[in-house]
Amino acid sequence: MRTRSSEIFKRSCMSIPGGVNSPVRACRSVGIEPMIAESGRDDMVIDADNNAYIDYCGSWGALILGHAHPRVVEAAVRQVEMGSSFGIATPVEEALAAKIVSLVPSIEKIRFVSSGTEATMTAIRLARGFSGRTKIVKFSGCYHGHSDALLTQAGSGAAFLNPQATSLGVPAAVIADTLTLPFNDEEKLAELFASHGSEIAAVILEPIPANMGLVLPEPQFLQRIRKETERAGALLIFDEVITGFRVGLQGAQGLYNIRPDLTCFGKIIGGGFPAAAVGGKGEIMDCLAPLGQVYQAGTLSGNPVAMAAGLAVLEELEKPGFYHALQDKTDRLLLPIEEAVLEKNLDLCIQRAGSMFTIFFGVRQVLCREDLAGADPMRFARFFRALFDKGIYVPPLQQEAWFVSAAHTGGHLDFTAEAVIDSCIR
């Protein structure tokens, strides 16, 4: 029963648009009222009716240690007791900045903000200010938050010449300098740089997209982007809001041995609190005020509670064997599912990187957003509801990634694998 949850949601709809503060939470595409979460512990989230669910959303990837990890709770509470916000520089923001700089080779300096949208927005402004150019290249299906200049989608063919906004309220003039390409398409990338290279300030992308479902870059695609940007004098911006510290201590750039000029972080670096950042080469970062003339500010930027929680998380991730153990958990969940899919020749595919993955129904491979035309949203909706009824919560949209945390138990992973196999076959 979800009686109290339903009552809370109905009341929320009276004071909050759609009853939620971020659209995908509404669960409209899967045909249920949204979960109303009241608490979480380890790998479980508890709703307002005291129903418990094994959680593979994990605050959309932020909770790599699981819910209410003792070290994170301790760090946050200790900071709250000393003061939750000052609007003044603090020791803990320096400590987290130094930690990230020490872990990620491409980061020489870093500026904290409060959300991934702020981080990417700042990165774009910084790239334009540093380069003196205006055009930005992004890829269809890569989501970089909801700032106007990046809220565009691609059409077909040479779509980068006519970008379209994916939201009302975004004037055409604002996105006129945002050029959009299909992900994993080296040929169109080369064509674009041949015709517009001298005008391009930066290319921004998720190196492992996770907002059209998890999609892996084709071999050499990221290297080709790095080559084209260097040749044109454009910056390369990696949006690692999701992959940063999720796929390794150096993020996706460490996996693929590429050094971007700027990197956006979020989610994990806040330990479950609102925090994000943009970092990169010192000469670029020093263009930010107060040293330079690219302006960025925020009252809650570098919030000490978020900084303390994030630092506690990164110190846990540094422990020997952390990522190996996390991969073992992911394999324990996915290997039996992958075997069943292969054995029964099911019309779906599982794409994964480290401890995150997506199950796509109706397609056998997804290399770009355009491949999702054959995906089956109704089948996913039935699948979601079947898992939900068994006490398993996954992201309520097929075009999202699932996340395994260090808190997931062997028993829960095995139970989930069996439930997924059963729900896929039915």
C-alpha cells in the first residue's frame, strides 16, 4: 500500500508544479505515482508508507557509498554543529579542492558551485572568455543541465547548422552558437571542424554519456575530439558530473587516458549534498574573477557541509581495492542477466561502464541518441512496474543509468538479478 505517499503527492501537486522538483521524479512515463522517499540506509530507500526498496538510483549516482554512510553522516553533522553556511572561505573547501587536484591530473585549479548546471554553464562562459570565440559544440543525447545555451537537441543530417531548443523559453538567438552533432560520429565531427574550426570556443560532452541511457564511446572517438580541438585551438570540456569518481579515481578521462582542458564535476563530490565544480588548467581557471574578467559567483558555493561530506566520500574511495570490490558487485548483478539475455536471444541490450549500466528494450546496441528510435518505452514501463512491485527501485526512465553502490549486499544483488531475468522474459 502507498496510501500516505499518494496523499503527500496530491498535496504536493497543489504547491509544486507537477508535484516534483525535477521532472523525471514524477514517474509519468512508467505509469505510477512517484515514490515519496522518507529515509534511506545502506542500499535501501524507505518510502512514506514504510515500504522498503533496493535502490539502484542512488540519488542519480551521487551515493556511491550508499545511503547514510557513517563517515559521511559524521562529517556532515560535525560541520553543521560548527556552522552550516558562512558565505566566507573555509578550510574544508581548500581541503576538498586540494584532494581533487591531487587525484585528477588534468585539474590544476578548481572552482566549486552548487549544481551540475552551474558547473557546465560556468565552463562554457570560461571557454568563451578564454578563447575569445563564441561557438560551442555538443552532442545529441548528452545532457549538460538546463542552462539555455546547452538545452538543445539535434535533428538529422547536418543538424548542427540548425539547432533546436528542447524547451520553451529558450530563444533561438541564445542557441544560435550551439552546434549539435551525433555522438560517436567522427565523420561529422571532422566536417564541422573543417568548416567552423576557427570559430569554436569549446567542445563539451559526457565522455561516457549516461543521460540517453549509458552509451560507450567508440574506439578512437574521444581521441579524435581531442585531436580536432587541439588543432583548431578550441577547448575540450569533459562533463564528468556523473562519471567523475564513479568509474575510477580519475573519472572517464583516466580510463581513456585523455586530458581535457576543463572538467565539470558533481554528484559524488558532494557526498549527497548539493555541490559541483569546474576545474582545469591553471591559465584557464585564472580567467575567473577575481583574478580575471569571467564572472561567476554563488552564495552557497563551497558550502562547508557539502565539502565535508564530499571529502569523506573521496577518502573512502581512495582505500585500496574500493573500485575492484565495486566492480565485483556489479558483475555479480549483471553476469547472470547477460547470460540469460544471450541464452534466450532477448530483444534488448545491456550497456555498462564500471558500476553503472542501462538495460535498453527493443534495440541490440545504442551508439548514439538516434539509435533510440527503436527502443520500446512501453516494455520498459512494464519492466519498471514489475521490479517496483518486488521492492526494487530503478531510475524511472529507460534513458537513464542504474548505479551499484558499495552498500549493495550480495543477497540483494542476487535477488535483483533473478527479478530482472524474470521480468525481462515475461
